[in-house]
Amino acid sequence: MRKILAIAVAGLLTVGFVGCNSKGAAGSNEAMDSLSMAFGDLYGAGMGQQLRNMDSAVNIEKALQGLEYIANADTSKNFMMGLQMGMQIAQLYAGIEQQCGMSINKGLFMKHLREAIMKTEPMGQEEMMAMQTKIDTLLNKAMELSPKAIANKKAGEEYMTKLKSDKSYTFTKSGIAYKVLQEGEGKNFSDSDVVKVNYEGRHIDGTVFDKSGETPVPFNLKQVIPGFAEMIQLMKPGSKVTVVIPGQLAYGPQGNRGIEPNETLIFDIETLGIQEKSAQPQRPQLPIQPAKRK
């Protein structure tokens, strides 16, 4: 399909140049009308198939609105430059909505954007860094106030409260709860260790979101979520535990891939020993801490 579209575009450019040299030729309008219809048929067939392959529930009419808006837009250099910037802004809107579960105030955003663009003196480096720090703080606050974050925090607190009636669990000062399934031998791990671990991670509804598989996974305890690191430091080689980690000691209000904001998580952990320094540690997706926003 991409080859067909590429050929079609190349043909359109060629015809465009020929048409420019044939102004006033008899039947030129009819020829261009016929060509327009043919290209419409070709592009429509290809794009219709592409849209349906992308998503079976795609709203064709909505997609056509966006397509027609761009296709009929002013093609001047300045307008197209703004259009590209606008697409970046649209992606920002979508990203914030995904992270916070709420929509940005587009009116306020555009008001401040326009005012900032029109300023003759550019923002200094220190001022930009201070603004980025402010944005990080405000974004974290917005994520904490999102409906999903609030609901997950409440669900986690209720789960931990019920767990307190189970005498097999021990609660630490930080807030994690764990149950020893098998005692290990030797000395406890330290936060400077890279520990070989078998594990399975679950949501509080019991759904598995991650597990180590057949091969033990080496974890640098300085790179994992706080509750996971704390638990392993309470363990010895050969230990097996089930640990419940509240959201603030897991991925917090920002969540992670497959983990919603403020989710309380459950892990079954078995520690097998310290990874030898000569071995190359793997870097699994979870429970590694997500990269910090810059």
C-alpha cells in the first residue's frame, strides 16, 4: 500500500508540473476533474483499508474531518509551520490527559502561549529551568488529584486495612506488609547489592502484571521501587515472601506501564543470592523505577 501511495504522489507531482505548463489547453478542466476523481478513489481505498486495519472501532467520519481540515488548509510556509507546532500541542494535550486522567484548560493554555510567543525578550535559561520545576510540581499535584489516583489510593488503603486482621502479615514503619513463606540463611542483603530474584507481581484483584519466568532476574536495589528494595533488604538468600506495597512506595501518582496511578501492588519474591560482579545484570521492565521526567 505504501508503494501505491508513493507512486500516486509521484504521479500527482508530475501531473501538477505538466498542468502548470498547459494553462488554457482545451479540456484541461475535464482532465483535471477526471484525475481528481481517480486519485480520490485510489487514496480513499487505501486509506479506508489502513484505518480499519489500525482499529476496528475507528470513527471514519471523525478521521475524515481531520483529514479534510489538513488537506484543505493554507499551504503557505508560515501557516504550515504553525500547523506542525499545533500537532505537537495536540500530542501534549493527549499526553497530559493520559497521565492525569483530566483535560488541560485549552483556553488558558493558548492565552499564555500566545503571550509568551509575542514577548520580544526570550525566557532565560534559569527562568526556563525554574518553570520546568514548577511544571513537574504542578503535574504531580494534578496526577494525585486525578479520579484514578484517588480511587486507587482508597482501594489500596481498604485492602491494607483488611490485611491487618491477618496475623501472618508483618507491617513495617514505612507501610509495606509482608508474609514470610520460607526463611533464608546467611545475612540480609544491603542496598548496594545486585540480588538474583524470582518474582511475580499482581494487582490487588489478583491479576498478574509481571513475572520473572524461568530465569532469575538480577536487581540493583538502588534502581527498584522503594517498597521492593525495602523488602529485599529484610530477606536473606533462599527467602520467600509475599509483600504488599502501597502506591506511595510503588509507582506513586504517575504510575507506570500497566500500573495505574497510586496502585497498591502485591509481589511474591524469592531471593537466590547476590549477582556476581562479572555478570552483566539484566534490566527488566518491572519493578524498576520509571525514568524521571526532565
